[in-house]
Amino acid sequence: MITKEEIKKEVDKLPDNLLDEVYKLLRSLSAEQSLVPKQWTERNFKGKFDQLDIRSSAYE
């Protein structure tokens, strides 16, 4: 897995004329990630409490 330090070292090696492009790329990646809606996963393990009203059972 690549670490942030390794990426920083590679960016430091780049010529100055490419820094603007790298910055735009990084900004677009972070903006793209924030636009992706978070998906909730739902699991159905078919347990005995799946169809049970827990509130009513808790006060019995």
C-alpha cells in the first residue's frame, strides 16, 4: 500500500510546471469522492427477532 509520505516524495520530484496539473487532479479526486452518496447496507440473517417488535417486548 502506498503511503502519503511516498506520494509526497514523488510530488517533490516533479518539475514546477506540472504542479498545477497535479493539484487540479487531486482536487478533482477529492471532489469526486464527496459527491458519491454513502450506501447503507442492510443484512437479513433470518433470525428469530427479525419480525419482533422489540419495544413492546422490552416492557413486558
